[in-house]
Amino acid sequence: MDHSLAPLHRIVFPSSYDYEELDAAFTELEEFFGAIARNTPHQPVGVIVDTTLVTKSTAKNRQRIALASERMSSVLEAQAIGQAFVVSRPVTRGALTAVMWIKNPPWPVKVFARVGPAEEWLRGKFQEAGVVVPRAPTREVG
């Protein structure tokens, strides 16, 4: 998880993972966002879920992700200003968009093909709420 642009957080899924890694990662996320909710209850958070590195995900993994996302929902509900999913495969993007339309979380959710537009969309949500999000330092070339 990358917290360097907090309150904008980026979760990057690795190309492959096992059940134990997946469960441990979601436990860490629940604890992290739960601590924010307890310590700064009015601090909005934005989350980018970047799955562009994932090459394969089993049905069991997807089910675990769905269940963990349900648990996270109660933690994020009061503070999430938006959640962006970054998915490289068009078919998967379409399916996820449909699932989010049906599930309809209480915060804005949008699916993107690339991280840049996802980050800018979330920055717009923060700007609407009057919250400043730091930008990553620009790197000099050469």
C-alpha cells in the first residue's frame, strides 16, 4: 500500500498471490482504515485499487476479495470520498463496472484502464470537498 499521497491511498495487487497473502493484506487494510476512522473520523479518504499487474485470479480469490471488500465497506462508509479501480482488461473493467452498479456502495466508485486518470478523478473529488492532496514530487530527467 502506498500512503505517500494521503489522504489518497493506492493499493497495488501483485501479479499473483496466494490465499494467505490476500487475507493478510486485507486484514492490514481493515486495520489501517479502521485506525483512520477512529483517530480522525472526519478525514475523507480516497482509494485507488490498482490491479494492472494481476495476470490470473481464481474464482476463490475473487470470492475472498468480494468478502473482504464487504468487511471494508463498514470501515470506509463514513470517510470514503471515492474509490477508483484500475483494471487493464476491458472485459474485466466492464464486469466490475456492472458489479459496482448493482452493489452501489455509498461512496462514488469508478473503473479506469490507467492509474493517471483514476488519480485525477479522485483528486477532483477531494477538490470538491475542499481537501488538499499532495502531489508526488516531479523527477528531473537526465
